Amino acid sequence: MLSAAPARAVDLSIVSGDTGSGIKVLREILDQYEKKSGNKVNIVVMPPSTTDQFGQYKLWLAAGNTDIDVYQTDVIWAPQLASQLVDLTAATKDVVGAHFPSIIQSQTVNGKLIALPIFTDAPALYYRKDLLDKYGAKVPTTWKELADTAKLVMDKERAAGNKDMWGFVFQGNAYEGLTCDALEWVMSNGGGQIIEPDGTVSINNAKAATALDMAKGWIGTIAPPGVLAYQEEESRGVWQTGNAVFMRNWPYAYALGNGPDAPIKGKFDVAPLPAGTDEGARPAATLGGWNLAVSKYSKNPDAAIDMVKFIASPEMQKYRTLRTSNLPTIQALYDDADIAKEQPIIPRWKEVFLNAAPRPSAAVKVKYNEASSQFWTAVHKTLSGEGSAVDNLADLEVTLTKLKGNGW
């Protein structure tokens, strides 16, 4: 079923930052691995911010750190970290066929598989179905409908005594999460992918500016002013306590929102994110996902690979999905009866996947982190009222063009 255990027991370390119950469930999976293999595994816990994680990963790998054997990596990091990670192609040839081919491809750099997927991600629009029903409102399919419905329900709930109610929460902090949110606003309004697959810097256009102006209009009206400092967990905190009509977030928030003590249990559902209203508008959801990579500096690479294959196996992906509502990367699990019963949202998330769009990491390669940082900075300035969207995107085009130089 799984790869053979190494001949002698060893101590391993895996580094992970996660949201919700992710670290707790990883520990449960590793407890099962320890029992099977005889190895001991320590989790090095990182902050949930992917920006902070990536910075620390680069420092450790540049220093040739032998203390970390396995890194939990974001889908966009493959081209940037590949040179310091073990090529898993030969070791995983017996299992890669079970995964979505596009996800395996996203972790393949110059023909080498540098990370094995453990779950994938695409965000959705969470909505309070009880409140929409209460006021006769429909699930919005455009951002304008979302803003109008959010304002309607928020105002009526506040008039009824719920002074803490807001219309919409999302990830507005200046970090990689804002790149994800803003890419969705821009793409869903027909404004392109920031940097196109052929490497062209496309962000400085009228549709992109319109999308950012739209989002700026939410701050302090339907979204709390504090959203400018929100990451995933801050958004979920407001939502899960029952103080938001809509939320943009990843699948992990679904299981937590339906937890036994959650005030919103049974009161919400999810739908694809809205589209803009300009020509070429369509829903867009930033493709996320997490993988496991083995450090070139690991003292026990064979044992580390064995552990990676165990965590990524169908059995452990099913275990994780049942407990966290994370999306599996193994195609067959979308038809699994237990998952459909316990996490009925999982089979339905395929509709969200149809709108999934990658960030431009493949086009930008090792310069992606800097390019993304420049993008989220320009967006955050716009949302904060520091300059107009038109001016900030014009400056961003200049910065990205200089970063590109003679080519990505």
C-alpha cells in the first residue's frame, strides 16, 4: 500500500505553517506514521502567513540547514526553491498517477518533481443562507450584487440590534493572501493575470483599476476598516462568530464553521466567487494548495521521502479531508462515499475548481516573490487610500518592467 519503512528508526523534522486545525491534524497523521515506521517526527511550527514562511524557508535552505528534513510548501514556490530540494521523480513514480495531473505539473521544474501534493485549495464565497433567506436575497453572482446584498443585510441586522454585523470580510493585509484576493478581483473583471503566461506585464489597464477601485469602496462601508490587517484567520474569526454576511476564504473554514461549538453551524453555504460586470468578466478563484518537499540537506533523505509518501497517500488524504475539509489532490477521493457523507461540500467544490486560476509564478519563476510583493503593496496602498488605483498600477507597471529586465 505504501512504500517500505526504512531499515532503522530515525528522527525527522517537518516544518509547517497552517490555518485552523491543520497542525493538529498533521500531528495525528504523523502519530500514525510513527507507529508504522518506528521513526520519530518533530513538527517545527511556523506562523500561518505564507510570506513569513517563505522568507524563513529561504534562509534555512541558503544556510544548508540539516535540522529540517521536509518542508510543507505552497503551490507557487516550486520554481523558486527547486535547486535545494530532492528530485522525487523516481521515488514517487508508483503514486503520481493518482493525483490531478495539473497539480503534479505545478510541482515539476525542469522535468524534476520537487514536491508531492497533500491537498489543494481554491477559495469560495461563504454566505449566510439564513440571513439571505430572512431578507429574500439571492446568492450574488457579481461583485455589485454582493456589495448591494451585503449592505442590505448588514443595515437591517444592525437596525435589529446586531451592531457588530458586517457585510463582507476577506484578506486585506499586505501579504501573499492579498495577491490571491486581488488577482480574483482583477481577473473576474477581465483585467488579466498581472503578468501573463508569456511574461508580459499586463496589470496596468482600466479593467484592473476599476476592480481595485471597487474593492476600495468596500472598506468601511460593507467591510470593517480593520480588514486592511486581516489574514485568513482574522476573516474567519469575524465570520465564525456570526458577524459577517459574506466571507472569501479557503475550504478549511468550512469544517470549522460547522464545528459543534460554532455559532454559525448549519447556517451557511458556499458558492463560486462573483464575477465583475465588464466585458470579459467571469468568476476567478486563485489556485492554492500545499505540498511536501524533501531538503537536499536532510541527513535521512530516504526516510524523509517515505514519510512524504505516507502523508500524501490516499488513506491519509482521506483522513485529512474528513477532519479539515481540505481538498484532496487524489482524483478518486472526490467520489469517496465517506467523504461525500461527512464533508458534502468536497464533491461540490469541483465547480469552484472550474474557475481556478494560477498565480503567475510559472511565468515569473525565481522573481515571483518580489513581483507578488510589489503587486500586493500597490493594492494595499489603493485600498488604504494612498494614491488612486490608476496611479498605483502605472507605478507598478514600471516597477515590474524593471524587475523583469531582459526576461523572467
